[in-house]
Amino acid sequence: MNMKLTPITQAGFDKLKKDLANYISLRPEAVFNLKTAREMGDLSENAAYHAARQRLNQIDYHIRTLTYQIKTSRVYNSVSNGTVQIGSKVVVNVGIEKKEFHIVGGYESDPSIGKISVFSPIGKALLGKKEGEKVTVGIPAGEITYTIESIT
């Protein structure tokens, strides 16, 4: 099987592993709660059983998802070569406004706090660029031009 690996920062990879360990630790209690609820009798009208089963299903779903994400991730360590890469923090000017973006892998993006994926239009446009360069990104409302002020 030829699997495409998703880029991720070391911090993002560590978070995936921590989250997986957390869900694995929750599973024994969920199994116990399901067993206890099953022993209460008629399963068709047993709300505790259905709730316990749903909780176990949610935990198992997260374990499968996180395991897959860990298996299909490739950790990228950025090298200080003056270009934007995975793991870079980039300050850009948009007119008179400054914005800061942290370029991360697909599994760890959160635009609400400035973490943008390398697969996003802005992430793709910034990747490989240097300080002082301008990049134009197509957005639904037209185009927006960013000037790279600093890269760390």
C-alpha cells in the first residue's frame, strides 16, 4: 500500500500521541460502565446502556482516528534557511495591518489562533518564500497580497 504521509510539526505529533494515550486510558472505565449497564436488564429500554455504548464508541473512534493520523504523519523539523517552511512563524503585512501565522501540518491547523495548514491557500503561497517577498492569494472575495515581514 502506497500511503501519502501528511506533514506535521514535532509539537503537533507529540500532541497526537498525548491525545491517543488519553483516550486509551479512558477506555477501560468505559468498558466497565458498559458491562455494568448491560447487567441492568432489558437493553432496548436501558438508557444507561445506550449512553455507555455511545461513549465507548466515541472513545474507539478517537483511538482509530488518532492511530491513523500518527501512522500517516511525517514530522518535519524546520531548518533556519530564511524561507517559510513547516513550523515557521511568519509575520506579514496586509496593507497597514500585521498578521502572524504559524505554518503547521494538516492535522494541527487552527486558523482561529493563527495556525494555518501548509495545504491552505495562504500556507501554500507562503511556503518557500523569504522576508520582503510579496505573495498574492486568491480568496472568494478576490485577491489579497501579503508582504512577508519576518520569519522565525
